[in-house]
Amino acid sequence: MSTLINSPKSMFTTIIRFPLTRLVILSAVLFYVYVSGHIFRGQYSLGPILNVVVVLWMIGIALALYVGFVKAVELRPVSELSLPGMGKELGLGLLLGAGLYTLCIIIMMIFGVYHIEGLNDWSLLLGNLWMGLSSGFFEEMLFRGILFRITQEVFGSWVAIIVSSLAFGCYAHYQ
């Protein structure tokens, strides 16, 4: 008589729900979407607006795959992407991020390592917007949404902070 514990389906479920397996699968899926989107974008001579559209499409696909994986494999609601309160948190995050970035620039200006020598045309911003959207989303999804969250489940918040910070620091150093 076979038990549910020894069934192949149960073994597969156990393996796929294992934290390291989830980390590898989600990271690989995210990496695939990121790379394939950039290969597609690089193969065609797209203008700045179409580059942004491609990146937004990549982000949409990555979010859909993430939500599907979390619901199907982890069997939990995707509370980290919930819409209630999103506006307030997004606004606060943007304000805090802009404030910290400004503070860093001011400190560098005080120490003489940063100088503003002129202003570029605003259209240059549009040409590079796709890079900021792409790197910002995929880095946050990988290092906070996947690595931090899964590490936190297993080891707790402090270890998750250390591991994700070290991983991001190593990644940023070699960029």
C-alpha cells in the first residue's frame, strides 16, 4: 500500500516548494524574461518610446509569471504586490528615494567630487528611461522580491537583509 508521502506527486511538490528550488526557478525565469526582452530590443532599431513599451511588456510578463508561481507553487496570496495602500507606499518610496539620492549628491558636492557643469536636453531622459525601468524593476524583483523574501522565510529578517545586501553589493560591484 503506497502512502501519499511516497507518491511521485508529493515528492515533486516537496522538491518544487523547497526554498532553494523556488529561489533558483524564480531567478531563472526572471533572468530569462530580462535577457530575452533585451535581445529582442537589441535586434531592432527601436525608438525611445518603443524601448519603454518593450520594457513595460517585459515587466508585465515577469509580474504575471511571479504571481502565477506564487499562487500555484507557494499556495499563498501575493500580498507583497497588493493594491490597497500601494499609492501611499509608492509615493512615500519615491519621495524617500529622491530625498536620499539628493542627499548623496549634496554630500558629494560638499566634498568637491561632484560638479554640475550644465544641463542636457530633456529628450535624453526619454532615450534612457527604458534602462532605468528595466534595471530598477528586475533588480528589485530579484534581490528583494525573491532572494530577500525566500531567505527571510527560512532564516529570518536579519539574515535576509545581510544575504540580499551582500548579493546586491557583489552584483553592483561587477556591473
